[in-house]
Amino acid sequence: MTEQPTPTPRPSQKPSNEFEALRKRLTEALSGVFTVDAGYVDEGGRMVLRGSRVAASDYDAIRARCEDAGTTPLMRDAADGKIELVILPSLARPLRQNKWLNAALLFAACATVFVVGSATADGSMDAGEGLLYMIGLMLPLAAHELGHYLVARRNGTPTSLPYFIPLPAAPGTFGAVMVQREPWKNRRILLEVGLAGPIAGFLVAAPLFVIGALLSHPATTPLPQGQATFLGDSIYTYLVGTLTHGMAWTDPNIIMLSNLGVGAWFALLITGLNLVPAGQLDGGHIAYALLGPRARFVSYAAIAIMLALAYFLSSPLMGWAVLLFLLGRDHPPVLDDTEPLGTRQIVLIVLGALLLLITFVPNPLSSG
């Protein structure tokens, strides 16, 4: 749990008549589930009610009463053992989505991935190779998003189907995004949903990469100087390559990775990048579940490491690092920040850290 100092209203934020009326209405609405001792306006102009739960009242019971008054509470622990309810405008509204758009974007992403995988060195198209590449990349990505979606729905989190992002250049897609109607309910759900995607994606990509490595073969002719692209290794891909091709795998001029393996390699790369503990990436969800608001310091450190890797080792990482710096530094709070993590959640966090360790690629792409 996080401990936060007890803020006091600034002189410019003295309670108004409207504030007092809403406070009275919420105090009455919360009767029987939450006892309001005091209230103030925080620096963001939001009402904050301080008090304590009645008996074993949980967040859902407290929220139901607040929603009756047209508001949604963000619940957190205070330093003195009290509980604070940050009062937000009601978030209880339908999640609108167009499933035809989801389907169209999925089809478009499959098409761009297929075209990228079909391209050959002489400029022609090989449909069989394109299909293998699409299977290697899109099956793990679909499993990744399905993992997020199913666990979110199981936990009652209102979230949309994934919106895949086609890209008419390698690797053929930017992955996918999912839209939520409201913040995560608590850290446990945040952790389980955030980690479900990488686990599901890895479980599909890992065997596909093994098959792709077995289908690979040594180069029969020297590669063109300065025109070859080499795929960097994570711990997992290095171990698979060594087991399937021995020490030859360490020489990028020898093993030609099959298109199925290349697709799975990109899927594993995306898994590792998503597990970087920054912002609202899957790894950022895991870090926030463990540390709460203090996760922003881990996020800053992760972004700094990414920038250093991009500058000194792998320029292709620079775009990702800059994007994280601009958009992914902080993680929004959960609605109920009072629920502690249990042993099961700690085990999941360790599993997420291990998955990051074996899938992250420090130098994804190089040429020679």
C-alpha cells in the first residue's frame, strides 16, 4: 500500500456552497458503508472525502452509493490510517465500439503483414513465405490481445476488442490497442490483465520460433556486403538457436532464419518491448501494481536505459524510447488503491520480470 500525506485545502480552494451541498448529499448516500469525517478540495479542484469504511464494506458498495449521486470515487489510503475518496464525475456510461472496425483493422493488419512477408530479395512475391510470416507474427499478437481481453472481461473491466494497427512496412503492424471506459479497478486486476497478454503471446510465439528455427538453414552463398539485416538475440532466441543449430547460430552470416521464425521473432520482440516497466506498457502496469505512484521513478529509469541503448547500441530503439518519453512516463491511478497484493500477485510479478529478462532484445536490428 502507498502512504500519502494528508493534504489541506489552499486558500483559493475554500469549500463553496456547491461543494458543501455535494458533500452533504454524498455523506447521506454513503451512510451505512462509509463514514465521512471531513472533506476538502485538492490542488486539482477535486472534492476529497476523508473517513473510514463501515464494517466490511468494499469498493463496489461504496462506488454504488456514489454513482447514485452522479459521481465515481477514487479510493486511497491516507497516512493516518483513514481512507480518502477522491470524487470524480461519474464514469458509469456505455462503452461504444464498432466491431466491424475491429474486424476491418485486423484484416488490414493481416494483409500488410502478409505483403511484408511475401516480399523477396529480387522484388517478386512469394505467397507461401508471406503466409508463414503472417502466422509467425499475427497468431502471437492475436493471442496477446485475446489474453488481455478475456482476463479483463473476467474481472469485469469494461474494455473494447483490440484495434490492430496495420503498417505498410516491416514488420507489417504496430500491434494493437484496446480502449477502456474507465481506470483500472485495483492493482490486482491491473496486474492480471497487464500480464495476461505477454504470457499468452509468449506461449504461442515460443513454439512457433522453435519450429521456425528448425526450418532454417545455413546460407549457401555469401550474403551481400552491406545489404543484409541481422536479427538480434534475446536470451530465449539465443538458447533456441544454439540448441537447434549449435554454435553456427552465433555467426549471422551462416543461418538464414525461416519466415515463420522471423514472424515469431518479431512477436517475441514486441513481447519484450511491451514488458519494459514504463508508463502504460504491460510492464508499466506490472510496476504500478507493485509500487503504486512510485512506479514513475522506475518508468523514468527504464526510459533512460532505453535512450542509452538506442544511442550507444541500437538506433532502431530510438523511436520507441522517444515515444515512451513523450507519452509513457506516468501511469494513471487505479480506482481502489487500498486493496493489497497477495502472494499470488507477487509470484506473477516475478514471472513478468523473468519474461522480460528472456525476451528483451538489446540490439534488435543491425546491418552488415
